[in-house]
Amino acid sequence: MKHMFEDGLQRREANYVPLTPIDFIVRAAEVYGERLAVVHGEIRRNWRETYQRTRRLASALRQAGIERGDTVAALLPNIPPMIEAHFGVPMAGAVLNTLNTRLDVSSLLFMLRHGEAKALIVDTEYSEFAHRAALEFPELRVISVADAMPADADKFIRATDYEAFLQSGDPEFAWTLPADEWDAIALNYTSGTTGDPKGVLYSHRSVVLHAMAAGLSGAFGLSAFDCIMPCSSLYHGTAWGLPFAAAINGCKFVLPCDKMDGASLQELIKSEGVTLS
């Protein structure tokens, strides 16, 4: 017998909006727009600027032929484009596959093949992998990030510079919600220590719940006055949910430049007021 409370509560447009962490950066741009979002060397961007850049990335990816459900891989250290990819790729309806920078080239190529990546955002530091990937996957769209060094033209064949790629995108890009909150947002891989790497999918819903849990008092207890400096690599577990948790609370992300020593890191922590590391 059907209970009276089972009638009229079905999912409808009027009572249901799919959960997605993209909403967090929209709110951050509106509520914390002038608050610093990302600090990296000379780069200092607020949440409004960061949101615009993620929209540019999403727009440029769509213009490059990336469609809903396609995989976009990223091999990046802890630099601003890594934060932008966590929002910009799903804004395009695509699935982000962050790659472990410590793995060998053959393992990384396996992940590109298995994940059916259509685009690769790669730092110029990983030129050998970029070269091998371009040769093995002729249709792969390679986007090079020149964080610490320019791209070697012999290694980054057919590559587009990341900043030029962003400039081709629309800062007012009208991204759309996922069709369902259970849609994939990220593809992660195990390291494959006992065989081939295994793919692990995250949904929009799971990332939202993870990010909200991270901000609770029993976890990181984040607020708008916190400053995060991730010591662990952001390719792990969809960046540990930190970019999304930071957007919820309007936190500042400090990303140390490569090869900083202990003294300079200590000074950076002090000068930027790091509260979580």
C-alpha cells in the first residue's frame, strides 16, 4: 500500500538542482570576490579573477572540441593552473584526470590510453612525457604550462601555450550544471604497484560532500580567514577536496614555487599567514 508521503515528492525541476562543486567558486566570486584566492610567486589573484580564468578554460576547451563526458588529463605541479583545472574542466562538462608527477612515462601513457584523454594540460617540466604523448596519440590536444621554463619546441609539438589557450576563451562562458549529480567529475588512478593502474571515478555529488566535510570543525575547520598551503601534491584524490573546500569558505591558497628551501618556506608561511599546511 502506497503511503501518502510517497506521493508528490518525486524529483522535479522545481525541487531539485544537481549538486556540483562548481557552484562553490560561483559563490566565492560573488561573496569573496576581492579576497585573495591564489598566491604563487608574483601571481596574486582574487576569487573573481580565478572564476573568470576557470570560465575561460572551460570555454577554450569546448571550442577545442572537448565535449561532455570527455577526459582532460593534467600533469602539473602545485601551480595555479592546477586549481583552475579542478573547476574549469568540469565547467566544460568534461572529466578531470590528474596524473601523478612521480610515475614513469609508460605508466602515464597507460593512463592516457585507458582514460581515453582528449586533451592534456602539462607543465613544461615534463617535456619527455609530453613528447611521447604527442607521438603516441596524434589526436591529443596538448596544452603546455610554462610555469618555470619555456616550452621546448622540439618536445612540445602541436602544443598550445596555456595562457594563449585561456585568452581564446570567454570569461563570461555560460557553463551548465551536470545532467545528474552522479555524473563523473574526476578520474583518478592508483599507482599500479601490483599491475596496471586502476581507475577510480568521483562524482559531482561525492566531491561536494567531501569538500563540505573538509570544512567542518572536526576536520580542517576552515573559515574565510584561513590560508592553505598544500604540502602534498594536488594530483592526489582530486586535490584532497581542498580547492573546493577553499572556495566554499573563501580561503587563500598559497602555492610555493618549486625548489624553495626550508628558510624561504618558513618566511612564506609567516608573510602569507598560512594556517593550514
